[in-house]
Amino acid sequence: MNIAMALQSFFTELPSVTGYMYPNEYELHWSVLIVVYPYLTGLVAGAFILASLERVFNVKALQPVYRLSLLTALSFLLIAPLPLLAHLGHPERALEMFLTPHTASAMAMFGFVYAWYLMVVLLLEIWFDYRQHIVRWAKEKKGALKWFYSLLTLGSTDLSEKALAFDNKAGKIITIIGIPSAFLLHGYVGFIFGSVKANPWWSSVLMPIVFLFSAIVSGIALMLLVYMVSSMLRWKTINMPCVNKLAEFLFYAILVDFSLELLDFIQRLYESEESIHILSQMISSRLFISLIISQIILGTIVPLVGLGLARFGRMPDEMRRMIYLMAALLVQVGIFATRWNVVIGGQLFSKSLRGLTTYKLEMFGIEGLMTAIILMVMPFIILFVMTKLLPPWSEGEKDIPVPPKPHATQVGQEA
Amino acid sequence: MRKIPQQLIPLAVLFIVLLGVLVVARQLFVPKTFGDLGHYRATAVDEVAAQPAAYAGYRVCLDCHDDIYQRKQLSSHAGLACETCHGAAAAHATGESDQLPTVPRGRDHCQLCHGYNSARPTGFPQILSNMHNPGEACVKCHDSHSPRMAKGNGECSACHQMIANQKAVSSHMSLDCTDCHTVPIDHATQPRVVQALKPNSEETCGKCHARGSSAGAEVARIDMAEHGGRYLCWECHYPHLPEAKL
């Protein structure tokens, strides 16, 4: 046998394992889909918490993104369980957690948290908020749309002042209920990881809190992105007080989130348990790009500096918008990297604390990159359809002024 | 009495309907004995218990194959049950079937445990299939009921581990170091003073590779007078890994 072939097959069969791994840690069980799942739920919780700022805490500058936030949260919530279902492989069994609830299983109980958040918080709030418009559209529209809106009214067509006041009050109460629900929804995801006592990378009481704040960061950044891009696509001027306020909140949220993560890190270092060596080794080798470069430098420090300069410095609005957009994009990269580092990082080192393995992301297939991309694009498609059916745009938006066309002869001269 | 707001009524109806659907679904789909013993269907236990046993258990094998069992118990395979390699044998043991249990004679079965995997403990015997006597059945060299390295070169490999590793995956793996090398007894204690000798003629290789040698049919034969001219064998072939092309 050709020695070159033998060596080649030796190295292809030999996986990138350093040190010692237990046989069941050799390949990762939780793939990129489990990274996508907390990323999506984080966006849901973050977008909803942002909406609550306008509704409950009366931050009027955020009014242009209030409804858009609710629809975004709903679009992402509808897709959030799909990565789990795709990963587990038996989607039909998901409903069994409602039929035979297992109160001792945190994962089974999440089904109820999810259902509560979907049915009682988001759908109800959107319904109360849109009800007067739905009733009006049911009267104005024709054909299938008329039927659609009529169905959405659920037969409640009362548009009296008293009824509208009740809608408003109910919406506010639901938002108040929704805040702890959003905390629970995403705090739960952190809790699932944080309560794995055997895994020193996950086991931390700070985990739910860190998850929650990173969710708020990602949600605000997402709304900044969605609002700016949707305004540009619809050729509408961007409401600067609104994006300034979003950028300000984003700046503070990143600051708190980063401080919490730093606190967690410092405490781990100080505590210096027996796992610290393998974790340091993992950070400096396997997670260097995703943690140090993507999460900390690109996803946290650069946006923080950019947002700080753009929000509190002096510069033209055009430049400011550009920086906000870039910062929001980088934050998304950073938060995705955060999820990646938690989920994948927690499986890269051996529980013997003596070795590191490698995660090989497959391209296609149910647990592959393509599935992850499709799952992350789907909420935007749903959001697009929703904004067509339930337009969230505030009245009085101005078109972007079109520059006057140059005179024909001038064009000719220039050419 | 205050009037209930109109919009609450359809919502309440909707939620009651959803709850109703859940209650009906529970009645229809949750098995009657679910939860009697734990968070599962209690009758599932009886159903599983009623399934015919496919495995007989090693004690049944002992009745007829005691000699093999005793040999196995003295080896490093002591912890393996007979049916781990020979498959489910209940039908054979009870005489229900004339079919004998399977005997894995290929290369795949042994590799379930002995194929190289970095996660296996250090020192556990592992091979890279395409480098370790490719094409040969494991049982040709190893007795699975009393497995050990086909031939031990423990004394030499203590110092010459790299060569031993190469030879262990080559077609020369069954040769002793002393088949080719003359090793004075003092070499072990004074390796630099008393050196082991390398073969200095083609006859050493010719013992197996010359036409008319008594080695197995699978060993390559050459005409010692014609092949290689004035060169010695190891000037072109590397004896510790003859498969390697120099």
C-alpha cells in the first residue's frame, strides 16, 4: 500500500482531539441548531422588552418601533422551537409535553412557558393593540383580506371610546405581565445551561442573568437593524430621535452585559477551580476566534466604542446612522458568537478536564449550516408577511426627499 | 353590575375551546395506565416482559462450551459475554433453531473495540485498519478467546519503541527482532558498548523471500541471484515497514 495514501487516511481518520476525551464526548451532541435556539429566543425576549419600554415605561421616542418590535418578537418566537424540533428529530412528539406534563423536567415545562408567552403575552398584546385597525380593515378591505380581518376581530367590533380605552389598558397590563414572562422565557434558557452542575463552563448562577442581558442587547440591536433597513427599503426617512434612543439603550445594555460577563470571568479566575486550566486552554485555542475576536472585540468593544462616539459625539446624522447600523450588525455577530461559545464551548473539553475535541460543522443535512441559515432567515420572511397584513408603521412618516434630476444637457455635457 | 367588555367574551370562548381541546386530547391520546407506576405507560412493562428473549446469557453457554469459557476468563476478554461477539443465541441454546451463532471472521467486528479512537484509554490495544495487516482476518493471528499481541517484542521496544510501532503495523509484525538481528545478551545492559548486529547479507531476507523458502504462500518471492544486483535488500526496502516506498 502506498505510504502516502496510508498517511492520508491516518490523518483523515484521526480527529482533532488533543489530550484525553471520554468516548461519549468525542463528538458533540448539541450542534449549531442548539446555538440557533437560544439566539432566536434571545431576540424574542429582547425585542419584547424593548416594546415594553415604550408601553410601560413611557419612552415616547421609541414609538416608531413599538409595533414593529412586537411583530418581530412574534416572528422569531414562531421559529424559535424549530431548531429544537429539527435537532430532536421527532417533531410530532413535541405535543406530548402538553398531554403528559412532566413537572420535574425543566425542558418539558418550557413548553408551557413558550405556550404562555405565545398565547397569553404576544398574541393577546398584538390583538389588543391592533384591534381597532383590524375592525376598520375588516370593513374597508375586499375579498379574502376582508374575511381574514373579519376572522381576526373574533366578532369583537366595538370601537366605542370605552372599548378602545379598555384595549389600551389591557395591552398595558399584558405588557406588564409580559416583562417577567420575557425574563422567564430567556432566563430559562440560561437556567438550563447554568444548572448543568457537571459542566464547569456552564454551571454558574449568573448564567440566566447573563443570558437575559445578552438577550436584551441582541433584541435592541435587532430592532435598530430592522427599523433602519425597513425604513430604507420603504424609502422613508429614519426617525433620528428614535434611533438615537435605541442606540443609547443598546450602549447601556452592552455595558451592563459586558460587565456581568466580565464579573463572571473574574470570579471564575479567582475561584480557580480544577477546571480553570482546561478552560483557559480552550479559550486560547479552540474558542480564540469565536470568543476573543468575535464576541469580545468585534461584538462588544468595537460596537461599544462606535455607539459611544456616534451617540454622544458630534457628527452628521448620516455618519451616525452608518455607525449605528454597523454596530447593530456587529452586535448580532457578537451575540451569535456568545451563544456559540456557551453551547459549543461547553462540549469541547472533556469532563476528565484532560482533553479538547473539535466541532466539525457540516454544510448540509438536518444539523448543518444551511438548516441554521434557513432557520435564521425564516423569521424575516414571516415578519415581511406580517408587516403587510398588520402594518406597524406610524402615521406621518416622511418619504426620503428625492434629489432633483440634473438637466438633460448637463448630463450630456458630463457624459 | 358592570358590563363585561365585548372583546373579552370571544377571547374567553377561544381560551375555553383551547382548554377543551386539550382536555379531550388528553382523554383520547393519553393511555389509561399512564402515570400508574411513573411517568410512562404502566402496561408497557408487561409488553416488554412478554417479548421473547433473544439472548441466552453466558451461563447457558457454559453448559456445553465450558473449556472455551474457562480460557476466556483467564484472558483480557474475561469481561465480555459470549453473545457480544457471537450474537443473540437463545434460539441456539434452547434448540429451537439449527442455525449456529455467528462467528465474526472479518475485520470489522473486532474494530468496534480495537479500531483506533483517540478517546480510548492509553494502552488499550488499537489499530488503524488500513495499516495493520490490511486484508487479513484478525483471527488469523489473534485468538479471540485468549487474545494477546501476536508476538511480543517487549524487551526491544522498551528502547526501540518507534521501530516497534512501525513493525507492529507492517507485514513483518509477526517476526521477532532476533529473526534478523543478532543481539548479544549484554546489549540489554550496555547498549552502546555491546551493539546489536544488523544482517550483512541477503540471505537473512532470503530465508523467507527466496524461491523455494518454506514461508507461507502470501510472502513475496524473488530470485535472489537476479534481484537487486549488487545492492543489499535494505538499501531499497525498509525491513521494519516493507510496505513503505522509499
